[in-house]
Amino acid sequence: MVKVKTVEFVSPGHPDKIADQISDHLLDYMLLQNKKNKVAIETFITGTKDDGLIVVGGESTQGIDDTILQYEVEHITKNTIKTLTDEFGYYKIKNVITKQSLEINKAVIKNKNVGAGDQGIMVGCATNKTKTYLPETYDLARTLQMHVWQLQNQRTDLELDSKVQVTESQDDYKIVFSIQHKKNYDKTSLLKELQEICKTFTNKPFKIYLNPSGSFIKGGPAADTGLTGRKIVVDAYGPTVPVGGGAFSGKDPSKVDRSGAYAARHLAKNIVGHGLADRCMVRLAYVIGKVNPYELSIKTYDTLKTSPRVLNSFLKEFSMQPKTIIERLDLLEINYLENSQFGHFGKPDSPWEKLI
């Protein structure tokens, strides 16, 4: 049987990623006002210039005047989307951010430590097969999408919604580019540019398929509803690695869906980066209000290069208590908007990507 792997990636102009970026931009603002704020925001975006609607919902403990918050939600939302879609000036924005549940708040801050903001499962992984320590096919799809995004911002005949899908077999790649364009775009020159990009980053023969639907003129939220957290596989490591199920965007770092996932990646990358294993997956599980994870498991896929005793000693450098994670990775000083583009891992400047 021929082994085949398929991975997709989406541009920042994809409707779901627009929603993620709005949520994270609002999160950045709320944490700037109050580092102790507990935030969980989701965004829904749909429609055209005639009937566009954005709903921003969720909860916050922020003590900001409702009038100011309403203004900032509209201002930040419009500023976020204006670089991502031509329809930005026409959306009706509905703000339904409410106060966080007191039950959740008391569970999280009931003592000097910070309890987990929710229950859930988080996964982190790393491999030494790529410079980014990301899975190979996923890393290729991500790299190609980043270069497609550059083309979309440079070429006047292209719009900003796009997807890249890479299918890898033993012998070749099949690479599908779905790129939003204007009515009379230069498909021939675009294909040529895509060929050159693929030649640079592939190590085996490839075949390109551009806009297999025939055309892709109507895109973005006008063609497809966007929702925060719907691209959790794209945000993480692609479909070859399990996901815990929780989204990252819009959540402050007391939410272990986010901070736990970042900590799991940090640990996995350090295990591989320090030569303890060639490949590693870290799995965490938390219970709301509890300080320590109920599960911390390590899988090295028979690539462990040291003794279990040495590995266990290494793990002691990585407390997985939420408060310690926040401090170790400086998660109250992060620009979360930047991390909502092109996945949350593989960016060398992110604290969870650094070796200790």
C-alpha cells in the first residue's frame, strides 16, 4: 500500500482566520488594559457589502466602561479586517461580550496559584526532520501558503482568500492552490510564479493544480462564513498529529487550551532540540481550577536517545502549572494577533519555540 499524506493551510484572508485575528486583536487590547483580565472571545463573520455581519461574543472580567468597550470592539474589529478583505467598510458589528461566570473566576483565582481556566487535552509535538521542528508535509504547506500570501499582497489581480493543499506520496507531491482573484487575472504568470516557489521548497517531483473549481472570484466572508477556532488543525501541526480539541485564539493564557498547548510544544521542542529524541509528542490534560495537570505523557516513537532517568530529570525543568507556564513563556506580553497567522508554532521569536 502506498503511503500518502495530505495537509492543507489557509491564508490570513480566509474567513475563519479573519475571525481568529479579530478575536486575538481584541484579546491583545483587553490584556493591555489589565493583565489580570480573563478573556474568551469568539467571532462570527459573514456576508457581503450589502448584508455583512460580525458578531463578537464571549466573556471578560475587564473593568472597562461599556461605552468605551463598545467603541473599541468596533474600532479594533474594523482595523483588523480592513487589511484582509475589500468588504471591510460594510459590516454591521454586534458586540455581545459579557462578564465572565463567577463560578469560573473563583475556580481559577481561588489561591495564589492560577488554576486551569478549563478542562481539556493539549498536544505538543516536534521533529528534527525540519528546521522549524514541524511535521514535514505540514511545514511545506505552511511555507507555500506564506509565499502565496506575499503574492496576494503584491499582485493587483489577486484578492486575499486562499488555501494550499499538499498531498505527498513516496514519489511526488500534488499541490493544489485555491487563490482568490479578480475577473481578468493573469493565470499564466501566476502559474509560473507558483512553479518557481514550489521548485525552491520541494525535494521531489510535483504537479500543480490552480483553482480546480475553474475560478475563484467571490471569496472571503462574502463566500464562506468565518468562525473563531474552526482551523485548529491548521493552527497546530496538521492532520498527522492528534489535536486536543480546544482552539487557541481569543483566549487569555489562564485558558490551558492555549497556554497548555504552548507549553507542550515548548517541552517537545526542547526534548528534540537537545538531542534527547528525534521525534516527540507531549500530551497534557487539565481539570478546571486545578493547578497541576492530571496527565503529562511523553511519546518518542522509539527515537529516545537517552535513559528514562535522564528524561525524567529533564522534565523537572518544565513545571506545567498554569501560573508557571505564563511566567516561563511570558504569556502576558505576547502579541497574540501575530500568532493567529500562519499557525501558532514554528515562529522562532515565540517564547515556546526557544530552547532553554
